[in-house]
Amino acid sequence: MNSKILHIVNGDSLAGKVQELDLPGELMIWRELLCEGPCIREINSDFYKIRKKFLRQTYDISADDYKEGFIQEIKKLKSLKGLEEIVLWFEFDLFCHINMIAAINLITELDNSVNIQLVCSKKLEGEKEHQPLTELDQKDLKNHYFNRIQLTTEDIEVANLIWELYCGNDPYKLKPQIKVKTNFEYLSSCIRAHVERFPNSVTGLNSLEKNILKLIENHDIKNLNHLLGYALLYQGYYGYNDSQMQRLIDKLHIFYEITNERIQLTENGILALEGKKNFYRDLKNDEYFGGARVYDFLYESESHKILKL
């Protein structure tokens, strides 16, 4: 292998497919879900301590599993010297994009001269539809690699700024970045999706939570597994995995009930969707998105502003 090239791949499933391409270079797997929980900008021992606590309490991921799955991979990256090219393999969604900008920030801290390129899920010329990288066959995946995006100095500066702002305590500062033009085709949509994860000022529900209630209202959903499938399929730019979405569904238990082999909205669910009652206090918790405590802010949908409480 050419040790001058490093491929950073977001997840084990995609890593297996990339390995089958037999491309030159080393491979590192980025196993994190930085779109949830507290983060600090620098990926160091304090960062690991914060993340291990969150992942243990929230997803029952042990410290040993985190060390083996993520910390050891970061150590691999930090140990590589003389890299000439780093290829990032990340999807179009918020889950992947937060991981991606964290990776870019770490790379530039280690070596701000290395050439960074991006392979991202998108519809290329001649392809019938937009598919995630993990669902492409080997021919199409290699086509994406050959059409990879060269990131400019300006792209990298924007990514580093967004990571800094995401790890800060004022998410409103992210809003102007929606209009910034970069080679990250989906970054603006991901920032917008992130901003809408804060509780709505009228209902107390965020965009994802409201979407789950709408799915219950509009579809004949038989059970919780059925609802999970719908929620994963129709989540837009978020990219949440099974565990993340299941936790969200569990949080919303006061808004639905299972009767006659069908999930239906309760009175609370109907009031929430109609915007007739604010459930902020019922849903409030101490969780973070990056550096911001979620329920310290409200999203105002009409003005698209984030208000600090």
C-alpha cells in the first residue's frame, strides 16, 4: 500500500466496500456520532472523557469499546507521517457531515498542508438516482472515487469554522454559514437541519420529533418496529441510525399509543401537531448538541431564528 495516501471512511459498512476497491493507501474508520452529545473542539483526552461519558450513559457503549473503536483509530491517524493526500468518504447527511468537519479540523491541526479530497454521496452524471455510498455497487463506488472533490483552502477554512461554532455555546452563529458557497454540496442543508433540531418555540418539539408524529398521523403504522422503519426512511438530512431514532421514539411516548394493532396519536400528539400546546417542559432534558445545551434555546420557525432562553 501507498502510505502517502489515507482514506478516512465513515463507518464499518462503507469501509468494507472501500477495501474491496483495492485502492492505494491506508484506511481509517471514523466511528463516532458527533451530531449528538457534548463536544469540544480539540480531539484530546478531555474530548474522549466527555464523549465516553455521553456514549456510556446514552447508548451503553463501554469505555473499552470506545477506545478500540475510535481512540485507536485517531491514534493511527496521528501516527502517520508524510501524508500527501487524505480522501474523506462521507455521506450527505448531518450525521456524516458533523463527523466530516471534525475530521477536517483534526487533519489541519496535524498538518495544514496535506491535500484533502472528498467522496460524498451524490447523483453523478449518467446515474438514475441518488444513493448512499453504502448502497452503491463497486463500479459506481469507484466512479464516485474517480469524481472525488478537491477541497480548497476556503472549503477547509469554512469546515474548521463550522466545527468551532458547533462546539461553541451559541448555535445562532451557525446560521450565516447556510449561505456560504463551498464545494460541500450538502453542508448548507445539514446546517439548516441542525438548527431545526432545537425545540420549536410554539410546540417544544424539534423538526425530527414533529416528523415522527406526522408519520403516525399519515400512515397506517402497526407497531413500534414499523414506526422505526418509517422514521429511518423519511428523516431527510439527519442520517440517524437505529439506536438514535429508537431513543427519539421512546422520548415521544406521551404523544402516541398502540390500540387495535395500530399506533395512534394521543390527545397530546394532536395538540402538538396542531400547535395548540407547548410541550417544552415535558420534553426538556440536559442533553447537548456540540457545545450547546439543547433546551437553552428555541427555534422560531417563522423567522428561522434561534432564541436563547
